[in-house]
Amino acid sequence: MIIDKIQKFNLKNKIIVNLVGFTLILFFLIYSVVIPSARDIRAMSKDIEEQRIDLEEKYLKGQSLRQLRENLKQIQPKLDLFDKIFINKNRELEFITTLENEANKAQVSQRINLSAPRAAENQEFQKNNLQLYAQGGFIRQLTYLLNLESLSYYVNVKLLELTLGESVGAAKINFKPPQTSPNQTNNINLSIDADTYWK
């Protein structure tokens, strides 16, 4: 029946009916298949872009972590040396004994004044004032200075003074200086004012 009616349509009406039917089928396919697929593709594209950005960030973090590890390996020996230059707060006696041993090696008389530590804000170390007074021959004083310089501790010398005679600045050393040999030069007084760093 419907087929009989369609056959009775003239060619123009058949073309219009076919076009309308084709258009309806096309809209149905677009609405039911293409639009949801396009939404899914956009969502996947967005997810892929987010994952790409996330992976790039992780890669860069991994690279900087690897670079940081390499830098740490390079500076680790320097960090160990840096730790050695600080004097341990609980080992004052060891530090003083070391200074006395160096004076004995150089055969000079020595007096040590070590002030109380001054804590600096936001710093892991403390700075102490150290005053050393020594008496002895010129060569022995130079030997003593070289011995002090060779110590692993960091001592920042602010003032170094060499004078002839018995007195060192305003202070006197009240002990007998070591005997000098005939080829030894005059008795020299050495005064050092320095900062030491304690951790």
C-alpha cells in the first residue's frame, strides 16, 4: 500500500522524500554516533594532554633530582671538609689541647683566652673570640704560626701583632720564656686576635 502510493509520486516528490529521509537518517547518525564520539575524543584529548603535562613535570623533576644527586656527590667531600673546620661545642678542651701542643712543638710559651660563644640568629654555628699570646724566638714564632695555619680548624685572624720584649700589648705573660740558643734571635711577643667557629 505504501509502496503503491510511493510509486504514484512523481519524480520530483520522490526526490524530495528521498532527500528528507536521507537527511533524517543523517541527523540521526550525527546525533547518536558522531556527537558522542566527538565528545569522547575531546575528553580523551584533554586527558592525554593532562597526562603529557604531568609526565613532562615528572621528567623534569626526575632530571633535576638526578642533577641534584650528581651535584651532591661532587660537593660531598667539600661538605665533609666544611664540617671539619667547625669546632665541636663539646670539645673545647680538645681544641685548647691542640693549641697547646702546637705551642710545645714550636717551643714557645703561650696563653689562651677563649671567650664565651655568641650565638648568631638563624645560623647553625657560633662565633667565639680567641686571643693567643705567645713568647719565643722569631723562628719559633714563625713555626708556631705555620703550625696554627696547618690545623684543620677555621680561625679567622683579625689582628696579628709581633713585638720585641717581654710584654704583649697591654697584657703580660707571667711565665718564664723558653731558653734561646745563641743562634736564636731576640725574644718576640706574638699577639693574635681571632674568631673561631663552633658547631
